[in-house]
Amino acid sequence: MQQKKMMTQLGCLVLLGALGGCATTAKDSRDPLEDWNRGVQSFNDNLDTYAMKPVAKGYRWITPSFVDRGVTNFFSNINDIGVTINDLLQFKIAQTGMDGSRFIVNTIAGIGGLIDVAEMIDLPRHNEDFDQTMGVWGVPSGPYLVLPFFGPSSPRGVGGLIGDAAMNPISYVGAAAITGGLFAVNAADQRADNLSTEKIATEAAVDRYGFFKSAYFQQREYLVRDGNMPEGSDLLENDEDFNKDNLAPVQPY
């Protein structure tokens, strides 16, 4: 069964490759700002190549693995505050309790979130943000929009970024230098964590721009629906392995 699934997916990928030239010339109704978006993606790619990636490699080289893990846990613990609020806004009461408990346990027993004690006691981590909350409320995503520095997004995604920033206590740290420094460390940590996955995504793409656009919309819909995709969804939406590996925000590298 697994072999048959792999052969089917391989056949679909070959077909996509054969149709790649046609696909890139067709106008996508979800992407009326394609010229702008491609230009911004090019800017982001260059920024990543000459700034973010070297910083991430340097960060990984000088940071011991246990420190790197602690930094990731710290920012993840802060993010659990927004996750818990979004759980509540989506009326996921049981999940609200679990994510709220994660934050309390990790903050107290995990030394401010540096150690993920909640994982040790089987309190699962959930992925909720304000973009998903608005999607659950019925707000449409709107057209595709690539943002400088942030990458793939949409008008609803912009609102989500604003809402998530409002839920992040780092945004309210008095000193701008401290706030900026914390966000910079978080960005470097996330980029370092993605170094091993970027090559796979880039090499798998027939049209790199189209790949990230499609992945963005599929990922957002998958998250809003909590994985309960409707009948007739395409290959990637029905591929459990793809969706498990792509729950993190799509980045344009």
C-alpha cells in the first residue's frame, strides 16, 4: 500500500513537471499582485542568502545544542500565551486548558520555559495563531501577498501578524533595543532550525515561487480546518506526511 502511494505521488510530480511551463504562464486569480510578489520574494531570497543564512550558520556554530534547545523552548513558551488566547477565541475549551497548563508548567518547573517539562508529562503543543482564528471566524484569506522580511502572507495574514504581536509580551518590553534584540535572537534561532529543510523544498519545486505560494495556501487551510480537509483536496493536502512536516510558517528560502 505504501509503495503504491509513493508511485502515485511520483507520477503526479512527474506530471506536474511536464506541465510546469504551462502552469507558470497561467494567471492565478489568487495572485493579482504577482509582479510585486515575485520582486519581494527575490529581495527576501537575497536578504536570506547574504544576511540571514550566514547569521543562522554562525549562530548554530557558536551555540551548544543544549543552549540552542533552551532558546527554542523559551520562545516557544512565550508563544504558548498567544496560542492559549487563540484557543479560547476559537472556543477550543479543552485545548485552552492544555496550552494554558503548558505555559504554567514550563514557566514554573521549566525555569522560565528553558526546559519543556510539559512534553515530559505528555502535554501536547498546539499550533494556533490569530490568522487561523480569523479563518475560523469566516474571514477569507484574500489574495497572495509576499511581505518584505516576513515572506508568504495575505491580507488576513497581515492582520494575524498584528494580532499575534499584540499577544506577545515581548512587544511590551519598555526598551526598544531589548525588544528588537529578543526578536532578532528568535529570528536567528528559527532560521537555524530551518537550515536542514530548505534544500528539500527548493529542490522539490518545479517553480519555486509557485511552490511557496501553493504551500502557503494549503498550509493555512489545513491549519484553519485542523486537518479535516474536504473530499477532493489535491495531493499535498491529502498527504499526511506533507502536512505533518509543514505546520511551521512557510518561509521563502
